[in-house]
Amino acid sequence: MKYLAIDYGQKRAGIAVSDAGGSMAFARTTLDAAPEDIFFRKLLALIAEENPDALVLGLPLNMDNQETKGSLRARAFAGRLNGRAGLPVFLVNEALTSFAAEEELKEAGLSPKKRAALLDQQAAVHILQTFLNTPPQKQEKYEP
């Protein structure tokens, strides 16, 4: 199965995709999250182009796995995404994904400007790879 993952934020959304077999995650792009109508138009076009079987969305829980304002926004976005894309949406705790992505980009020797441009999509890679490495019975599926 092929997946498309989203690191959804108020300003930007990083996108990653898996290979057709659903075993490896790859950075794809970053989209501006506002205005929402343009964002959704671009995201739905990208989903149509990539043709995934399901979507994976980062869920920003706190370090104790408790809900946050960000996780509530992400859950609301999951509902809109599920309704507009017509695909299953899975939720993945994204704790520390941005930190891990930043560290990887630093280790790659990228300039601060280049790291900033790639951070969200690299975080989406971490979200997607976490999902791909999680046994199916432990995956959280969005339910309307």
C-alpha cells in the first residue's frame, strides 16, 4: 500500500510519500497552509497525483501523550481531510519529529535557510516512517 503523510501546521504542511510497497518514506514537498481553500486545492491535487491508498497525519500530543490545542486542530483537520479526499486517515504521534528532522538536516550540512525550507517535509518523513514501522493493530485510524 502507498501512503501520503502530512506534518500539518498553522503556517505550513510538510508532505512525504511512501514507496508503493509501503516500507520507506520520502520527502515530497512543503505547502503553505493558508489560505485554507488554496491549501486544500493544492493538497488534493497532490493526493490525486500520488494516488495513495491512505493518508497519515501527524498528531501533536505532549510528552505525556495528552491532547494539546495543536492535536485538537489536527483532529479537526483529519475530519476535513477525510471528507474531502475520501481516503482513510491515520493519526501518528508526532512528538519530537521536528527536532529529529532538524538534527538530520544539520548533520547533512545544510545551511539554516535550506534546513528551514526542508524541515516540515523531513518531519513528515519521520511521521510516515513511524507509521510504516507500527504494527497494524496499533495504528490509530481517524473515525468521524
